[in-house]
Amino acid sequence: MSSQRPFASVEHLAEHEALAALKAYADGVSTPELVDIGPAEPESVIVAFHHRDGQRLPDLPDAALTDDVLAASWRVVGQLREARIAHRRLRTEHLWLDPTGEVFVPGFERAALGAHRELLGNDVAELLVSTAARVGSARAVDTLLSTLGDEPATDSLMAKAPTCSPL
């Protein structure tokens, strides 16, 4: 890796994703395990993870979005909060349901480590809005409160709109 590259080089971005994913996995977040990171071609880096079967939550039929699946989604948020990792794109599009019924989260390229409550609240707000769009606001809020309690919901009220792009 060249020392002349700017901080946001492809290598640094890949290393950040790998570090955040490794910390999440080590802290018990339901996420695929990091296998390796390394150069692929000039100007390219591969970040490889163990494969996990599953379906993205938006691809599930409405009947599959049971209270258990919603609660499992909020448990992932709780795991991230405990690890102080803000995913920063924590919408249903970024959550997967495996064949055993466990929800997991990949994609830590925009994650913030050592995140403060407001940033963690953004994740709660994003997931709350995206689940409410699918199952209704009352059910989304009820599942959040019954799974994680009041504090994450309160933090989501302090959240500011993300400044990053939607994807």
C-alpha cells in the first residue's frame, strides 16, 4: 500500500470495513465472519466474508415479517449499540434473515466505531422508519420498545438526518 494515497483510498476504505466488521463479529453482533482482506488487482482490494444464506428483509413476503423477525432485527440493533458501532445504513435493505430465523447485518463500509448516542440513535431511527413503512408505525414502535426498551427510542428522537447518500 502506497504511503502517497489519501486517507480515503480504496485500501483504507476496505481496511475500515474489515476492522468494523471484525469488531462487530468479535463483540457478538450477528454478522458474517471476516475471512480475509487483500489486494486483488492494481487499485482493488477484496474484503471476504463467510457466506451466510438468507434473504434481505424487503424481499420477504409480508406474512414472513412476524413479530419474531422484527424482534430479531431490533436485537441486532441492541448488539450494535452494546458494541458502540453505528452501522449508518441500518434500514431493512441491509438486514437479512437466515433459514434458522436469525437476522444478521452485513456491510460495515460506512460504520462508525466508538459511536455516541446520537449516532446510534440514527440507526434506530432508520430502522424504525423502514420497518414502519412495511408493518405500520404502531407495530414497529411496539416491537422496538418491547425488545430494547425506551432508551434507544429516545435516542432516535435526538438523531439528525444522515448526511451520507441513501445507498
